[in-house]
Amino acid sequence: MRTLKLFLISTLLFSISSCKKDSTNSENTFDLLTSGPWKTIEQSWNPSNTGWSDFYAGIPTCLKDNTITYRSDLSSLTDEGPTKCNSSDPQTITGTWSLYANNTKYSVTVNGNTTEYEILELTTQTLKVYFKTTNPPFVTEYKATLVH
């Protein structure tokens, strides 16, 4: 379960105050998000408001090749990539996703767990997001950069 949680955190980057895109056209946001698989290349975190630090360096190598694809039918596909942490884990996990808040935020639901992401930047090659997780009384913030 810990591997799955790290997997989801590292690939579902994601999750929120401004949106910088190639265009303000909502169709463009949708098209850019659904243009192909996204792979995390950097991630930082701020556990319990203690300050931002590198999170990506501590992610196991077997998770760094994972990708997430946002499909135009509003399904998502998370792929373990060539290197799996546990050989018995499924190669892919499906979920759903949706845009909201004038296309500045989106949510991803996988196995009944929903994560909300704020789009900080979105271009043809780069997706930068902010999201947070809550495990009372702790709140952890994350920022991630994904690329095609």
C-alpha cells in the first residue's frame, strides 16, 4: 500500500492558484493535458509547513519511470513503466479525471481516492502542478513537474 501511495503521489502530480498556459482557451487546456503520457521529473514537498525540500530524490527508481495519461474520455491510465517495484503489481491502473475552476484545477480519482491538482503551468511539453495530502493533523503540500 505504501508503494501504491508513493506511486500515486509521484505520478499524480500532482495537485493549485494560478494557471499559466499556451492559451486561455479551455479546449486548449484539455487538449494539452490529453496530448500524451506525462512523466514526473521533479517534485518538492512541504510537510506540515516545515519548508520546501526535494521529494523526488527520495522516490525509488522503480517509480521514476511511471507515467500518467489523461484520456479525452476523462479516464486516466497510470503505467508502472518498464521497472516495477513489485512484480505482482498491475502494469496499469485506470481512474477518472476532470477539469474544473475555469480549467485551472483538475481532480484524479483512482481506486476511490481523489486527489485535486492546481495547474501552475501547462505547455505543450511541461505540466507543473500543486497538490496536498491530509492525514490529520498533518497537511503535506507538493509541487511537481511532469513532461512528455
